[in-house]
Amino acid sequence: MVSSCYKYVFDTCHNEIIALILVTTQMFDKISPGVVDWSRVNQRPTNRFMKNENCNMCVTLGKKLGFVLVGIEGKDFVDKTAS
């Protein structure tokens, strides 16, 4: 069960989390140059589908770089689903 404090922070910071996804993608490219296909990244995501694409790409890149990301999808960030 998600604590109410965590849910409050998640809801409050939602737009910042979505923006942080792009920064995280840039960080992944610095860690492992060439891992990001920049032609697939939406630099200025204007709708939920573009945001979802970026979030999914970030999760995929994290897994590719060896991060343990179990039970999380890009859709969770866009839909504000805290698990």
C-alpha cells in the first residue's frame, strides 16, 4: 500500500517527473554514449502519447543499462500510478 505522503509528493511533482524523464534519458546517453536513439525522443512532448513514449524509452534504457526496474512502465508515470 502506498503511503499518503508518497502519493501527495507523486501527485504534486507529476509534471516535474515527466520533465525529469528527458533529463534521465540525456544522463543515460552520457553514461553509455550512443545508447539513445535521439530520433525517437520527443524533445517537447505535448500530449500524453508523446510523454508515454519518452517514459517507456527511459524505462527500456534503464533496463538495458542494468538497472533493476521491476513492475514499472512508462504509462505508470503518465497516469500517475504509484505502486
